[in-house]
Amino acid sequence: MGRVLLRPGDAVAVEDPVYPGLKSLLTGMGARLAAVPVGADGMEIPRLVRVLERERPKLIVVTPDFQNPTGATLPMAARRGLLEAARAAGVPVVENDPYGELRYEGQPLAALKQLDANGGTVLLRSFSKASFPGLRVGWVVGPKPLLDRLRHAKEAADLHSDQLSQAVLLEFAESGVWRRIASGCSKRAENGCGLRWKLAGNFCRLARAGRGRKAA
């Protein structure tokens, strides 16, 4: 994504704190990081608006569900506010959503991509968290012209992704086993998280937002 949309010196609006791997990736491409604080409800939208006005970033990169490392989840009003701020500034949104499937209770919130009537959001998702961490297979949903550019950049970098991993995941998904495992995880996760809540509550703050939880 960065190879296609960014040039050295371009600013990117990111969450603060942010996943170190994303920080390293963007700075390695020569991007300037424009930090937007993350509160209990995720990226603070009023601060984002100020960053958009001051820094004129080329992209907004956000993890709306169970943000890493805070575990915060953007509520619906904030999601709509983020999209409106991005639309007004003319800045595309990269929705990084590897954790959305890790929800163990409550109803999932609509993805930014689902809410975006203007088509300015690119959705990134992955099987690596919800199925097999060793199979690094993900996908992108976005405008076709952008996907064509991404495909060409991918082919120039390493020709194509591992076909065996994709075939294994396809067989696993079509078998129905994955959904049965996911549906059975809720109770086990609740029991395990309840124990962690008791043990860790005296030493750190735990973010609880729907089914996913992270220690903060």
C-alpha cells in the first residue's frame, strides 16, 4: 500500500500509540508520522481533524476494532466522524482490521468500508489472527484502479503470495470447520479472560470492548 500511495516525506496520520511494526514500515518508506492520540474509545476524532488541517497527510491509517496496543474500539459515532473528517479533507482511509473476527461477545460494529458511501476507504483484513498465525494470508477491498496498482506492485516485489497457504485456507473455510471452532470459542474465551481479569487487575488496566480484549 505504501509503495503505491506514498512518497518519501509524505505525512501519514496514525494512532498514538501505534503498533511498532506499522511504525517501522512507514518510517522505512520515508513517511512522516502525524500522531493522533488514542483514548478509551479509539482515535480521538477532534485531534484527527486538527492533524488533517496542520499536517495535510496523504493517508489515515486506523485500526477501528481492538486497536493494537490499547485494545480500544471506535464506537459508531466516532467511525462516522472519522469518515466525515477524511471526506472533508480529501484524504483516503486505510482501515487495518486484523482483529475484527476476535470478538467474543456483543454485536460487531460496521466496518468503516461499509459505512463509507464515498469510496474513500481501503479495507485490509487477515486470516493470521482468526485462524492460523503461521499462514500470513490477507486480502484488500478497495477501488479497482487501486487494486490493479497494488497487484502490479506485489508482482514486482515477489511475484505472488504463497499459493499453498491460500489453498489450505480455502479448504479450511469451505469445510465449515472454521465457523464451528469460532462459535465454540466464545465460552472458552470468556472463562479465560475472566481469570486474566482477576489476576491482572491489580497490575494493569484491561481494555474490554466486545469480545476482544487487550492488556493496556
